[in-house]
Amino acid sequence: MAMFQSFVLSPKSVSICWAEEANYWTVSPMPNSRFLQKAVLLEVCFLQIGGSFDTAMLDKDTTYSVLYLFKHNYPARGLDTPAEVSLSQKDGQKICRRQVFLYPGSPDLVQREGEEWLALEAGRFQPSAVSREINFNLLDDSEQWKSGLVFAGVEIHAVSEE
């Protein structure tokens, strides 16, 4: 059985709250990109992006990182309130949870070498230590209106432990 070192879940394959409403989000293809599409946040108050994936095709002894991939459109507004990212097992047991910020220049958004997209790490896991299905979630439920965020997907990739 072939094991994956990395894969990306596109915006259409995850759950984006209000994404079906054209006045809140627009989803469009990205030709000439390693990503299939992007979702552009026009304006929402309640920001939530979540989903799940099966770990069966991952090497059970490798550590993996779950990354949300973003850019900003200017002006980006309302992204200075704390959001929460989490990973959990199918039964709801938390693997990890932490508070992050999505504003331009946030230390939580890391630009990897050779990448134009910013990576927000939701957490790490090892398939042998968790259930087969992993849930990921990003939530900012503050009452502040948010705009200017561009989402390319969620990447699950192998990491080397230092």
C-alpha cells in the first residue's frame, strides 16, 4: 500500500461556514498553481473552517503536521481577535488546541521557504497514536466582522522531529 507524505484538501473538500453564500465568500479555480482553488473571504462575522481526513494512507510511525494555507487581500480587517485551531479524534477527544491570530504579520502565520502562501499549523499527530479519522477546526466566533483572508486549503504533511 502506498503511503502519502503530503496531501492537500481544497476549499471545496472542507467545510467553510457561509461559503455557499456569494456575499460572504467566493470560491474560484487557481490555474497554474499547486492548489486547485481558493476561497476569498469577502466578509463574515463567524469564521469557521473545518473538516476531517482518514489516516489510513499515512505511515503510522511518521509525525504529520496539519496546516491551514492563507494569504491576505488588502485591506484585511477584523483578523486581530483570537481564533482557535484544534485537532481531535472522531470521538471528540482533543489531540491539541491553541489560540492563534490571523492578522497580516501575525507570528502564527509562517511563510515557508519558496512558498507564497502563509502556513498556520493547527497541530501535529502520529497515526499510530490516534483514531483513524482526524478532525481539524479553525474558529473565530468573535462579533467582529472579518475580511481580506484568502484560503487555499489544508495540507497534511510529514515532518521531521528535531
